[in-house]
Amino acid sequence: MRSLTVQSGIFLMCCRMQVRESNAQERDVTDSNVLSLKDRAYTFLNLHHNLKPKILCQLLQVPYQQNKGYIRQLRCKWKRDFKNGLPSKSPSSQHNCRAYCYVPGSVDRGVALGVGWVLSQNRNRVLVLKDPLYGRIEWWETRRVVVHINKPQTLGRVKQFLSNAFFKTGLIWDDRVFNPWIESVQWFSAHDVYETGERVRYRVIDAYKDSLGFVFKAGDLSHPSSYEFEWCKPQWMERFELLSRQALVNLEKNGMIVETDARALQQTSQAIQTFNDFMKDLATPKRENNERKDPMLV
């Protein structure tokens, strides 16, 4: 019991010394005539985030029983403030945002070479369309289209870019084909950067790259003071989504669909749609941190 009392006294003394050193150019924060009780409490909380109300009252040199309610209120207010508490949930910046879709089979790739598309110099026979304002589109032989969109990365800009590439060039001229196709565009991948304000130790975790499509990076050369999350829609999910859609279309076309099978396919489609909505929410551009307001404050 005596050792605990000694340790507590040493801890309180160290806390007071840290506060005095951090405010050496100003005046002593323990002087009640200099700063208010709230400012002094915030100063200690900025140094030690997990201070309990009782310890905080001892540091502030105020009676605990008479001030415990107010001190607890200050701690809650300090934690809810996004500048002092948990960091923002929105990424500080985003880059390498890509979306994808599948072109209808009736669209001719040969015609595209005469309306601005260029054959890639690689041997994969990919058609490429570049625009300095929007970005780049890659059209593969599997009818898969990947859109690399420039900032600001919004789904509306992706659809506008695809409209300029396919509808205005005459590759898809029928509205009944174009409208359902443009609505099938989905986000594919992005890199979300979360700024910490200080240099972090370098670390890469890619154990979930194949299963979930997530790679975590910390302190790399491009962002030495940030945490970076590279997310990408897994290939197995994309293939399963195509397979389930094609199976549903074939069963409906042949009139062989059964109620149980239809329910199972519907549940599978809903699960895939939920994951797509999650990806869409991740790729949605967020406001800058200086524009973010604390939702708990009225």
C-alpha cells in the first residue's frame, strides 16, 4: 500500500514537471490566477489522454468531491472534440481511384480505333482513351472497362467520362442500352490516406490482399507521416458476381428457375450489393479536415 502511494506521488510530480516544461515560456499552469480550470484540465489531458477524474483533480489541486461532476464533464467534452479525441474517420486524401464496368457485347472494338481510342503498345490488345481532364479508360478484350479518374473522384465524373467515350463517339447510340449500362458502373479500388501529423514507423500488412482486398501501409516514402489503406474489390467476388448474374439470366430465359433457387440467388445478389455499397462509401470523397465539424456539438 505504501509503494502504491509513493508511485502515485511520483506520477503526479512527473505530470506537473511536464506541464511546467511545456509552458516554460509562458506562466505556470498550476496557478489558478493565470488560466481557468477548463484550460488547465485540457493542458493535462493533452499530455496524458487517459487521466481519471480523481487523478486530474489532484493535478489541478481542487477538491474531488466538490468538482468531480464538472471534471467528468470536461473529460467527455475533450474526448468528443475531434481535434483532441479520436482522429477523423474520413481520409485526408485519396488517389489511384478506379471504377469498372462491362461493355455490352454488341459494341464493336474495331470501330473504336477510328473515334479516338488507341491500341496499347503492350501485347494485351487493350484499347486506351486518355483525357487530361478526366483521366484514362482501359478497354480489355474481355469487355471489361477500367476507369482511372482524376481528382475530384466522384461517380458522376466517371459516368460523364464513359458517356464521352462511348455515347458521344457513337459506339453506343441506343438509350435503352446505354442507360442500364452506365448505371452498372462500380468503384473498383482506391488508396485512402489518413494523416497523423508525425512520422510513423514503416510497416506493410498485406495478409488480407487476396481474401479481402485490403493492404495497410504506414510511414512509406510517399506518405511518411500517414496511414495508407489500399483497398480493391477481390477478384473472386467479381467473378462470383458475374457468374450469379449470368446464371440468373439463363434460368429466367429458359423458364427453369425454381422459387428456392431464385431466393438463394436473390440473397447472394443482396450480399454482393451490400459489399458494393460499402466500397462505394469508402471511395466517396470526403470533406477536408478543416471543414469537418464535430457532430456532437450543437
